[in-house]
Amino acid sequence: MTQRRQFLAAGAALGAGALLPTFAAAQGGAKKYAGVTLNVSTFSAAYPKFLQQQLPEFEALTGARVNFDTPSFPVYNQRVDLELSTKGPAYDVVNVTFIYSSRWINSGWLTPLDDYIRNASLTPADWDINDFLPGARAPETGRDGKLYGVPWIAEALLTGSSRFDLVQAAGLPFPDTTDDLVKVLRAVNRKERVAGFVSDNHYGWTFVPYLHAFGGDVFRKAPDDLFPTLDTPEAIAAADYYANLLREFGPDGAVTYTPDQVIQSLKQGRVNFTDQGQLYLAQLGDPATSKTIKTVKFGLVPKGPAGRFPGTAVHGLGIPAGSKNKEAAWAFIQWALAKQTTRKAILGGYGSPARRSDIESKEFRAKQVINGTDLAKLSLDSIELAAKTGHMKYRTVSVYPQVDQQLNKAIELVATKQLSAKQAMQQAQAASIAELKRSGVNL
């Protein structure tokens, strides 16, 4: 069954009636917002598409009408960044994009939500803001301590092994450290013609946990001090280590692999290890498409000399400062992320929730425990660790995409032996400084 059909089936099974009484009571009347038109925009993704399918429920409940726009990720961010910067009224609800959250929140372009959440006439206690993971709320929180977005997705980068049986045959455990990973890969690489390691060639995402693990960082102290730090000894050592994983243990053309190609290679048993997001790794548990479902194992990204720093990504729904329909916009967010709504999505196969009650539900866990490993628990641990360390702040600034591109180039150049790690990272440093200055960053 396709994800769309699963969502629709789940919606029919749960029924709008399960949601109406609580929400209607919270709003003080079923047609409180009759005559209001809400303009909602997010980037195109599974959960927004699910919400679009459920819109008749919200409109019947409140009397409001919703225009819901879901352009591609880059188009969405460009449009909304421009509109928010003017504090214009074009949007009532927007996605608070992770890589822009610091800019949008701390520039005063979004509305703090705390007063709406605390107002018992607008929000019932059982809506339960504290059910959303603290680690998912952290990127949606401003320097003032107020919440500006309610998370709808919380994704973590994890390590996966498709042929862990080969590791077991070598008498080794799942690798916990960067040294362990090399030891394991040397023991299993090319055994039964299975390459040892590959990763998504978006190295600005997959490499950075290793950069942090070696004691390096992207910026001096994001989001306040954005001077790049890509040419430090720690960063160079991390780049040399990571590029060597691809060069020594990767399949032919390792630097060209997209996320889908990575997962397909693991499903087919052509490659053993990768670091990938939970949503992708969960596909290894699909009995219809995965040939390695009985040999997979998952773990946290390896820790290095400086510790463990898993990559995480969070997106939330927020209200622009310029919205003329803020109370109705909050009603939409409350409905879109109510326990009944998020559980409906879980029943339909949605795989990256931000509510603890969803993550701990038997329906979600049944799909996340694969060959004895609980992906949901690993993801939860990663998100909570990221909240404690704050290491993901590098990705919440709007100019990170410029540095991201330089990291992509640097790792590819080292992996293909076109430049040494020192040369490539020095080049990335110089190019990043130039790009940030062009973007108006005062370094």
C-alpha cells in the first residue's frame, strides 16, 4: 500500500469524531473562524501531504478555509525567507525550516507561541506541549527562551549495517568508535563481494558528525560567531579520516551516491555500512524490497576523540509576525499537531514523529524494531544528545548552505585523491569566507 493510501486508510479508521470534541471545546465553538482564510505554506514532504488530505476535517470543525501551498524545499525557503523579512501578511502558518530557524526566530519574524499554549480557552491541557521532545523543541526556541515553532518532524543520522552477519563472523561487535569502525571495515570489506562503506554525497550532512567527533566544527561559535573553522588540525584530520572511508572501503563511484542509491545498495547487500537518516534506514526493514532484512543492525554514529555528535534535523510549524489571523493560525497548528492527528499519521506509516507518545506507541515501535534493533530508540537518544550538546546549531543559520557546498567539494576532492585533506579544507575555508562575506556576514 502506498504511503498516501495508508494515510487515507488511517484517517478513515480513526475518524474525525475522535478529534472533534476536544478541539471544539478548546475553541469554544465549532464555527469560531467562519469567514477566515488561512494561507499555509510548507515544503513538500510526507506529513504536509497528509495534512492536506485531512483539511476538510479542520475546515468543517472551525469554519475557516485553508490555502495550503507545498513547493519544493529550495523554492519554499526562498519565498518564505523573503516574505518573513518584510513582516508581510502573505502567510499565516509556515514551516520553520531547520537551517533558517536561528535567522527567522531571532530576527523577530515569527510569533512567540507561549501565550497561546498557556491560554486554556485556546489550548486544552491534554494537547500537551511537553509531549514534544525537548530536543525537537530546542531549535524552535529563541534566545529569549520562548517557543516559535511546534515540531512536526525529528530526524536523526544513525549508522546502519546491512550485512552484520559478516561482522559477527569476524568475531567483532557493532562499531562504537571511529577506530572501531575502521577495524570492522578492514575485517569485512569485499567479503562476499560486499563493499564496506558508502554514504550520501551530501557531505555537509553526513561528514559533519565526524568533524565534530574529531574536535572540529563548522563555525567558531554558531549562531553568533560565523567565522568558518574548516582548516583547523582537527577538521583536516576528520576530512582525511572520512574521505579514506569512501576511498578504501567504498564501491566504485562512491562519491556519486545519493540517499536513495545508498539505501538501495544496502537493501541489495552490495554495501555493508552507512550513516543515514532514520527514515531511510527504516526501509531496510521492508520485507517486500530488502534482501538484507534478516542481517541488518543499527547503532549510533561513532564517537571519536572528542565524543559522539549525531546529526539531527527538526522542522516545525510557526506563525509569521505579519499574519493577520494569528489566533486562527494557532488553531490550525494545534489541530495539525494534536495527538489525535499525529497518531493518525503514525497509523498510516509516517516514520519520523516529534511527540514522545507517538515514538513510544506500540504502532510506531512495531515498524521501527528491525531484526532486533529499535530505530526509534536510537533516534530518540540521538535527538536528546543533540539537545544537550547544542552541536547542531551550525545548521540553523541561513548561510550554512554556502559552507555546506564547500564541504561537499572538499570531501569529494580528498576521496578522489585530487587534493590532500589539508589542501581541500584550506580551499573550503577560503571559499567559505568569501561566500559568507558576499552574503553580508560580518566576519
